[in-house]
Amino acid sequence: MTIMNSFTQIQRTAWSLTALLLLIVSNTFAADPPPNIVFILSDDQAWSDYGFMGHTDIKTPHLDTLASSSLFFDRGYVAAPICRPSLASLVTGLFPHQHGVTGNDVAWGPDRSGYFSDKRHELDAPLRAAFHKNASFIRLLTSNGYLAHQSGKWWEGSWEDGGFTHGMTHGDPKRGGRHGDDGLTIGRTSMKPVTGFIDHAVEQKKPFLLWYAPFLPHTPHNPPKRLLEKYTMPGRAKDVAKYYAMIEWFDETCGELLAYLNEKDLTKNTIVIYICDNGWAARSTRPNDPHQKTFGHFALRSKASPYENGTRTPVMISWPGHVKPKKSKHLAHAIDIFPTIAAAAGLKTPEHLTGINLLDEEAVKNRKTVFGVTHSTHNMSPKNPDETLQYIWCVEDNWKLLVRYPGKDLTKWRKLHDWDKKPVRLYDVTKDPHETKEVSDAHPEVVSRLKKTIEAWHAATKNPGTSADDPAFVPLFNGKDLTNFETKDAATFWRIEDGVLIGESTPDKREHYLWTTKTYSDFILDFDAKWKGTTKRGVDTGIELRKPKLQLQLGISGSLRVDMTGSFYAGRKGYPKSGQATEAKKLLRPEGEWNSFRLQAKGNTFSCWINGKKASEYTDAEFSGAAPIALQIHGGVVMKVEYRNLRIADLAAGEGKTH
Ligand SMILES: [Ca+2]
């Protein structure tokens, strides 16, 4: 190197450092603090029952104001038409048959006598444990520095179980825990738990999430006298008047909450998201409608049904200075809430989610179809969610198709669905939003097309990684250190950054393995991985079940210049399923993007799923015994591989040796 060259080199380096420093400094000043998120969830309110949705009798002045300052979707939908599965879908961005919570209760007979018994807890515990393995926007925020407070409806145990840092619901069945217990007083008796939490978060200088899901306008319909008097009038049924008054009561509490944010000067950096969990219609609604049927104190084709009065809801997102107030003509869905919150908070949306960021105009415009399911209300089949499936519906443009499924219901709540025997129903919900004219006979081509759309969606969303019959998974990698692994001589090739396990290889010829300290024979291993090669030799990496001396290796890779293909490589016998590898490769996202994998070993058979789809299967007659699992980067191939969310279910544990 000449003197001139090295001088230029030094100059260049100095310049780069200065530029880097400037970049860091300017970013520090430019970056806004993360936004607070106030999530308002109405409970049992039909889509049409707001001032801003055109109702002429019900007054909702505070929500009307919120709508006028929001990106506002008047055609929003929920994943399920009753509380528990609807809430579970909101927090996970998954559909009920994916997260496993398809109804309100698992069920133990024809009546609800066991609701608060130990039996409920016993039936519910495994379902809930499986549910909590799913990612949620609550956990995403609290694991990124947010404080989070739960108030109101919450079905999945306590606020701690849900990943909140603060909250009201204890979830203890012995003390009446089912769907919110102490939390259900919020709004109805006081707003203090919520405003107190806001003060606390401000004091702590932490961004916050507020889960405000008051038991309003839900039954008991016991509004303050002043409101009931306001809505009571000749010609209006008493149950209708009570429901209307409950809505204004709910609106008043929202006004109180929004005013408190204003008072504390928090409005500007707070995103307010509004949605309702499911619809409702009082028993006396439309008494002259020949299609109207009732169940208990409510009208059918509302709560618990796939009709618009069960599933449609306004969706609002307000964020002053960031989100332009506008009424969108496009569709919104409850499964979009998680990706929207993640994007707004500057966090990464988990890859497995199919919802969209509602603040992304292109994504909103390009998504044409939304879906939802209806299962039996108080009867779940945790090991087979489809066993209680009653309907799948989809909405595309003006059309809504409902497809009937023969799900079982062993409870008296079967009456909610068993009146409807028609295999398909089609409505033009733009012209006929109350679904008074069923038009499937007039539009057989629409029925046929949307039925196929529904069937394809149903097949694609049966994800092996998320149903409630999952065995017990434990994290294999804790995101912080190499507990559960032995590095042997490879320590220098593996490191951890932001909860991600990163392996980088060198041009030398050594294998760089990370070994589990435990051995496994039958297991399911889930993980996300991405990789990048830096030379022509591409990438050579994989997960192997490896007995070091025998050199028996079974990986989802193991072949030079072939990525994680789902092919199984056994020792020196080559690539027995190369045909499968070609097919499996089509399931992979481009190099550098995250892929989710499931690797299953059962007896001598090994299977691999890539991004939710079965990719390959291989049986090795010679394999026997337990072995450690090894994460490999191949020596001599210069590459980087990243792993996260490694979790394992040891299927042989507790059952003795299976080999
Ligand atoms: Ca509800």
C-alpha cells in the first residue's frame, strides 16, 4: 500500500465514522418516543348501533368524535361472533381453529351449572396453556419496554397469564374467575384503576398499552336511571330501551378515558384503537320481521351467529399527526389489529400472521377477502377444533357467503345454530346490510367461486403449529444465553443479538455445531430461521439429530448449495428425498427472510413443515436411540444463519424410552 493510498484509507475511515456518528445523533433526535396504545373494546354491540354509523336514536357523542378523528373502517369484521374466541383472535392475530379457543367454554353437559366449578378449570387449563404459547400483541409490547394494563373482559386466566404488567383480573375459578372477574367493574363502577395506571406509566416514563374492555354494553343491562329514562318511550320495547341506554353509558366511559388522556397531554402520542368483540340484538328487535328468531333474551342472527349483527363492527384508529382522519371504503378485520399495533410501535410482526397493517394503504386496498368462523358456543373440542364448526363465512366486495358445517353441540346452546339447515347462504351486504334477501339461487357462479375460496382458506389455515392439541412445548433457546446447549469448540462462531441466535462460519474446514445438553428421540422442534451465504458455495446449515461417532445425521439441510429444503440426509447415504426437496424448496421465502419450521421425529419417521405446510417425510430403518440435537453451520462455507423461537416438545419424556 502506498503512503497516498493509506492516507486516503484513513480519510475514508474517518469520514465513515463521522457519518455514522452523525447518523446516530440525528436518529436519536428525530426518533419519537414509542406511542402509547389505548385499545378500546366494546362488548356485545351491533355494528349499526352508534351515532356515527347512522343510528338515529342511540347517542354516542364521544365515539362519534373519535370516529371523526380516526382512520375509520365502517366495514370491519371479527374472527368469531362471541367473546372468548373473538378476543383470543384479536390478541394473537390467529383464527379460532388456529389458536384453539373456538368457544366460550369447553362444556360438560347440557346446562351451565359447572361454569364456576373446579371442573371448568380442569377442562380449561390445557386449552389455555396451549393458547398462551402463541405470540400476542400484549407480549410483543411488554417484551419491548411497554407497561400494559388489563381491565374489563379477559378470559385467559389472570392478567399476568396474558403477559400484562398490571391488571385487574385474577382468573381464579375458586373466586369466580371466568371472563374477567374483578376486571368487569371497570367503567361500571370506576375508571380509577385505568387512570391510576396511566399516571404510573407517565411517572415511570414508559410507553403503555391500555386494554380497556369494559363489560359494556353487555348484560346485565342495568343502565343508570337517567339514561334509561332518556331512552324509554311509548312504542319502544323495554329491553331495547335498556340496551340503547347501556350503549350511551359505554360511550360516556370512553369519553372519560379520552378526556383523561387529553388532560394529561397524552393524546398526541397515543394511538386509540376501537373495535367491538361481537354484535347483539335485543329480543324485541324487529318483532315483525318474519326471519327473526330469538334465544333467551337476544335475537338470533346477532351474538353467536355469523350474520352481520354477529360479526360486523366499526374499526377506528386514531393517532393525531400520524394517521389522517378518513373513512375507508375497504375491509378491516380483527386479525389486523396485531400487525397494525406492531407496525405503529416500530416492532416486527411475527411472520405467521396473515392480517395486515391497517395503516398501510396499499395492503388495505389489495386485500379483497376477509373470513370468519362460527363454532359451538359453550362446547369446544380442543383436540379437533373443526368438530364443533358451525359456519365459515367470507366477505368479498358486496358479497357475503355463509357455508354451513355440521359441527356438534352437546349443550342447549345448539339452538343458536340448529335452526339453520341451509348449506349455503349468499347476501349482497352492500345493498342489503341486514341480510333480508338470501340470493344464492340467483347467483350460482358467485356461490361456487366463494365456496372454493372458503374451502381453500380453511385448508390453508389448518396450521400444525398452533392448534390446542399441541404437546407441551418448552423453549429450547431462551433468547439470552446458551442454556440448554453445549458449544464444545464452536463458541466463537455463535452469538446472541436481540433474542436471536446467530451463527457465522469461517473459511476453515471445521464443523461448527451447537449441541443440546439433553438427548431426544421422539420430539417436535419448532423454530424460525433465516440465512445468507457470502460465497459461491452458498449455504450449508441445518438441524441434525446426531450421534457424533456414528455420523448418523438427519437434518433439514446437509447439502451444499441447497438451503433449508426439508430434505433429510442420512449419513453417507446421500439425499434420499431429493424429489421432496425440490417441492419443499418452493415453500421457502427468499434468502434473508425468516421462515418457520417444524421438525418432528416419531419412531423412525422424520417430518418437516415449512411455513405451515408439510414439506417432507423420511423414514430411516437404521436409526435408533436418543441423540443430542445439533445446530450446524458447515465448516468451509462462509455463511450466516439466524435462529429464533426455538421450542421443543419432548414426546418421549414421561413415557419411557420408545426405542
Ligand atoms: Ca362479547
